[in-house]
Amino acid sequence: MINNSHQPTEPQGQVLLTVDAEALRQFCELLDAPIKHNEGLARLMALTPPWSKKAGIEGVDEAK
């Protein structure tokens, strides 16, 4: 018999990382930095996803 009464002590799907102040400062600096242009990402985001095509939503279908 399976006992389902056990409750996990930590939330599922979450991880707690502990870092020192310098690592946190560097991480926040990366998050706050201006966005750099990424040609590959721009090309990817311009494509129409397959599920949109079935729904009749138009978009760019060519990757250049």
C-alpha cells in the first residue's frame, strides 16, 4: 500500500542556491546589462510555429 500522507519539506521543482556577495553582484550585473542583438534569435522568433499554422495565424515561414 502506498502512503500519500508524506509532505515534502521543500517545494518541488525549486532549487535554493547560496552564493557569496561577489557572485550575486556579478549575476545581477549580467541581468541588468543591456540586451545584445542576437541574429539567430531574431531569425527564430520571426518564424511561424507549427501550431499557429494550423490555427490559421500568418507569419514569416523562412529562416534566412
